[in-house]
Amino acid sequence: QQVASQAQSNKEDPMSSLAELDSDMADITQSLPTESMLGTQEGCELLPGDVEATEVGGQVSTKHDGVMASSHIASSLGINPHRLQIMKASLFTDEDDADELHHHGATTASTDVSSPRLVLPGVQSRSSGLLQTRFTSGLPPSPESIRPPPSWSWGSVTPPESSRPLQRNGLCPAPFLLPPRASEPAIRTVGVRRLGGPVPLGESVTHGKGGVMMDTGLFVSRSFRVGWGPGWTLAHSGTRVGSQTKLVQNQELRTGTDFSFLPKPTKIQPLIQSPYKVVLELLVCLDSSQEDQREESQELVQRPLEICLRNSIVDIPGGTICPLVTPRPGVVALHEYTKWITELLDHHSGCESLLGNWAQVWSLCEALWGRLGPSEQETDLEPNSDYERQLQRRRAVSSWLSHGASHRVEEEVSQSGKGRNTDAIFSFLTGGRISEACQLAQKDGDYRLSLLLAQAMGSQFCRDLLAFQLTDWNRLQMDRYLTEERLRIFVLLAGKPVWQSSDLVINVFSELDWKRCVAVHLWFMLPPTASVADAFSAYEAAFQGSTEAGKYACTPVPPYLEGEGPEKEEEEYRQPLYDLCFHLLKLYGDRHYSLQHLLDPLTVTGNQLDYRLSWHLWGVLQALHYTHLSPSRQGLLHSSYAAQLESAGLWHSAIFILLHLPDHSQRERAVREVLMLHCPLQDNEESVRRERFLVEQLLIPEQWIHEAKATRAQRDKDRHQQALHLYRAGYWNQCHRLLIQHLASDCIINENHDYLLDFLEGLAVPEHSATIQDWDTAGRVYLDYIRVIKSLQVIQQTENAGYELECLYTDITSLCSRIELLPCSSARDRLAQSEMAKRVANILRVVLSLQQGDVAANSLSVPLAQLAPHVGRLPMPEDYTLEELRGLTQSYLRQLIVSQ
């Protein structure tokens, strides 16, 4: 019956049923209601059939016959009711309500109810009774409100003993469905987390997808933009470039000082150690700021530039005003460079490795292309034959190889102790010091070896005999009784690079650097008549592995990469990187060898921005008629070295470098840009000396210097200096415009006429004024005004100036009609125009009075017919105009009275 009545009520009013069902679903997970919530009221009773009460053990238990609406709906839809209740418990649990109910439940028993939000008739809460009375007193009773609450699905509960039967006759108020309270969601960050660092490229999902050009972010996924700032400031997100850098002061920031809403890390680490950092570095290529380094900078930078300037030709090509600097053909500059670096290396006692590398390069160039001896200096003698010249080059290169290996040979000899003189003898042989090797062998009593050493660089016959001896020892296996060091000496004297003995393989070049490898090929592996190019070709085949013995010599790596292995070299540079001396020997053997790799700074130093040696070497090669370098590479070489000098403050020397650019337009633009950036506005002793150097020695047009100063003055808002340098640069129109807009009005108001006159007289030259826009209505007016004032001052100091007065009167009358044409864009300009007009009116009155002669003291003698028309055309303000008109009116009335 109860189920039927519920179904009938649901059928009659489906909307109220849905609201009640929603309330049941929303609050089924709350705690059990307390007595205060289900307490009985007078006049409210439950029907006898609604609730069955059984007394068990002195307690009354209540059991509801009805089924929960949410369970009924879930069952009808094929959903597990237990799972539905778990879902509601996880979604709609209110912690505050649960705590409050738990507090009240400690003193009173609870009654089974499905929803605490469903207020039963006559049931009030202690905390919300008044609120409930206000909202429920005016509502009529409804049939749905008297429906008993559904039974608790987890069993029956014990009702309070003091509960009374509720009435069904509507004496209690109708139930009121309170809206559920909106819960405040907890604030938490989603979708963002700290990363420990970049994912390794091999584990990244973007690995191998860098060629997808449709996705720009994926195409440049692991790359970043390298930003160059002013003053050689480099911004990037990688590691430091090298030791030649200085970190910017702001690099001391920490990762904990950011303005992120993410939780701060427990361990604060420097920003430089973060994988997501941005490094700002100030690259220092030529640091000459300190006092103790200026002299060294003078020797390292200025002296080579002076040598280059003395051996260069500065000329202005036709069709351009920008000079061009070209090296003077010959070897004079080469010998001066070699002398300079030798003296500098002796001064530093050989402690500088970079200077030592430079000295080896210049001395090798002198040995390959320099003067061979006094016979070449005498022009009257006939030139030597090719064979004699080849032998002289061989001796010069042999001397260079022996001198370059002397330091390492001495180290090896000093490291070989007593009983190991064989190693010392081998080191002396590879260094070309045969006499010392013979003396050491004789000192040990090894006279036969000493005799063989004396014939080391002799004919090929001795080498063949030693080769036969080695063959016999190997056939008889007698070489087992010889030590490896001694057998290596015999293999070297026999001219064999690699020898297979009975027990092991002897490689003569296994412990030699590449320069001694070339020397051993030249001295011991080839005939005495072989050229330097032949020895170099043999060594090139040895380290490339194109010989029968394979690769038996080391690679000619640069000095700063010796001992690091070829794997690191190939990984870092991705191409073979050879020593600069190797490239020079290659160029000597092949005149068409590429100069691009030869002039790379990495061939001699680890600093990729140090172009000092490369640039000077290019000038020497040009003097030797090696000119097969592309214009783009020439531009890169010149601009890089110029930027290096510019960073050290030697901007005038950078201009000298840029004058070597072959393209006329690029050369002129580059020189002008450097002047714009560095030409100082205030003159001092150093700036005057540099400007004189640019104008007198480099033939730079003086107009460019003043143009650069005018630009700097414009940036500094210095109008006077800007006007001065625009005038000196010959920009007449720009100078005139600047004077009219900013300076002329101030000069008129402050009566600084001489300053303005100096500019205007120069601009008034017909050749200049013809190029000036609005000269007649602007600058010419100011010039005539100042000249009128100056002329009046001169006339007042002279006698019998009738002709001058007539000319002055003509100038004044002409000026009266042109003052109103002056451009006025500000109040200051209008004030200056008014002052000019008032003063011209006074001057006109004075001139007319001077023309009257002795009666000038009488104001009635001034002819008003000549004064009034011109004064009326002057652009004066109202007060000035009224004052002039008042004076003219009074004078006119006086004349009328006198005439009557």
C-alpha cells in the first residue's frame, strides 16, 4: 500500500518527485541525523501503518518498509545501487556537516533518514530553527511532505525513547527543501610541474624528427637563438664560450628569486647550474684597459698594424671618394713581421705559447717565400737556377724544422736517464742534431753506431746497405737480441718508416709530432736531392693511410689540440682541423690550394674570434700574389678583425682594416658606420690625433667625420654642436633648417647676433644658398636683420653718412615686408618675430630722423608718410601695435596743429 501510494504521488507530481530524489542522491552520504533534527512536535503524529515499532531488549527499533528512491532508479536503469552510493559518497561529502553531526551524535541517538536537507514536519535544528520557521511558516502542506522517510539501507536504527507519534492531519508545517550549500573547491595547481632538466635527446619523442618543416617548433627543437648585444655582449642558453669571457654582474641571481607561483625548491642552486638558464657573457678579445697591459697591447696590436701600413698603398679609386688600401707587392712586410715577432718572443723569454705559435708561422713563411741569402739582395747578379733555389729552400725549411723541434728534443733528452742514451740518440736524430747524436754515441763507446750516424744524411747507398742488414737479421731472427730502441735507430737510418721484426713491428713515427714526421721524411726517407714539396707529399700520404704500410704518422693537429685525440677533434668541429703550418706547406706545394681553411683562426688558436694572425697573413699572401680568396671570405676576414679591434677601443685602426674591403659600396658603408658609432663629440688630445691619422694617412674625407659628430650631437640633443658639424660637413640645407627651428629665435631674443651671423654668412654664399630650401623667407631675413643692426651701429659712429643712410633705408623697408614671412611654430618664434618687428620700427624711425640732420631732435620732423606704411606691415602683437599707432597718431595731430 505504501509503495502504491508513493507511485501514485510520483505520478501526480513528477517535478516535486525529481527534486526530492535529487536531494536524496545528494545527501545520502551524510552522517545520521541527531535528535535535534528529528525531534517531535506537539500535534504532529505518524500514522500507525507508516512505521513498525518492535521492542527488543528494552529498546525500540524502527524499520521502514519503503525502498530508497535512488536505489529504485538505479535498479531500473541496470546500475548497481551500491556503486551508485559510493559515487555519491565520493562527490558530495561535506566535511563541515559531518563534523557537526558527529558532535551532536555523541549525546543523542540518531534516527534513520536518507537526507538531512529534507526537513520533516515539526523537525527543527537547534542552529537553524528560526531560519526554518521563517521560510516554512507560509507554505501550505503538500501530500508529498507527509511521506515517511525511506528506510536506511544498512539496517534499522534505534529511535529516541521520547519520540511521540506524529500526526497526519496536517497540523505541522509542510516540508521545505533547502538548496544544497555550494562547496568551496580547494585551490591547487594543475598541468604544471617542475622538470629536473631536458630529456636526453635519445629518449625524446622529437628525436629524428628535426626535418619536419611544417612544425617550426619541432624543426628547431633543440636549438636556440644566439643574441649579440652592444659591446660584444653574447646572450645564449648554452655553456660558457671560453675563458676569454666575463660573466655579467646579474648572473649572481638565484632560481629562488623568480616570481613564479610554483612552490619554491628546497635546495637553491645558482642560475648558472640550471638547465633552463640564459647566460650573458662579455667577450674580451683584446683587453687593453689595464695599465700594465697597454704596453703589451701596443706590441701585439699596434706594431703589426704599423708594419702593414708602411707596406700598403692608400689610393682613392676613380668614381668614389672612399679610399682603398692594398698591400704592396714584395717580401719586405714578411721579413718585418718575422723580425718583430722574434724580438717580442725574446722579450717574453718564450713563455707565451701563442707568441711561439705565431713565431713558427712567420718563420716558416720566411723560409718558404722570403729572401734566401745575400745573393738575392744583389740585383746585379743573375738569378739562381731552379735547382739551386730548391736546395736553398730545402736548407731553410730544414733549419726551421730543427729549430722548432729543439725544445721538445731537449725535454726528451733530459727525461732519459743513465743507461737510456739510445732514446736520447733517437731524439737527436729526429731533431736534425746529428753531431750531438754522434758525440753521445762516442761517449758511450758505441763507435760503430757513431760511424753510422755520421752517414745518416748521406747518399742512398748507405741506407740500402742498412736495409740489407735488417733483412738478414730478420731472416736469421737475430733481431730478437737487439733492444727495441736500438732497432728503431737502425730502421730510421735505413730509411724505413715501418719494419716488421721477428717479435714486433717497429714504427719510427709512433712517438713523433707531425713536424718531426715531416722532418724525418725530408732527412731520412727521401734522397738528399728531394724538395720540400716531395717530403710534404710523402708525409701527407703517411697520415692519410694511402701508403703500403698504411697510416703510420700522426695527424697535423693545431698546437692547442695536441694530445687530445682525433675523436674529440672530429666530434667538436665535424671536419678535419689541421695546423696552420701544414696549410702553408700545402700551399707552397700547390699554388691553387684553398685559402679558406688556411685563414681560419682555429688553425692556430682555440679562440674563434682572434683574427689577428689570419688577417696579417692574408696581407702577406696578397703581396706574394696569392689572391684566390672569394670576396665573401675576404669580407668576413676584414669585418671580423675590425670588430675585434673595435671591441678593444681601437676604432681608428678598425677603419684601416675596413679600407681593405674590395667592394666600394660595402667599404664606404662600413667606414661610415664605425665613425657614427665611435667618433667622439668632445675633442681631446687622443681624438684629435686619431682624426688626423684618418684624414692625413688614410685619406678619409673630413666631411664623414663631421657628419658622424653631427649624428652624435643629435642623439645627445646638443643643437649647437649639431649645427656646427652639419655646417662643417657641408649639409647646408639641414644646417639651415636646424638654425631656423631651434637656434635663431634664442639668438634674437638674447641678442646673440654674432653667433648666428657666423652661420648665416657661410650659408649666404651663392653656391650654398642655392641648395637651401626657403632661404629667402627664413635665413635671408635673419641675415638682413642682423646686417641692418650692424650697419646702424657703424653709421652712428661716422659723419656724413648720407649714402649709407639711403642704402640702409632701402634695406629696412625691404625687411619690413619680409619679417612676417618668417616661419613661427612655437611661442618662442613668435616672440622673436615680435622683437624683430619692434626693433625694425625703431630703427626705421632713427634712420628717418638721421636723414633730417639737425632737426632730428624734434619728433615733428620725422615724415609720417614714410614711416606709417612700413610700420603697418610689421607683424607685431596688439600691445606693440597700439603703442606704435598711438605714437603715430600723436605725431600726426601735432603736425596738424603746427600746420594750422
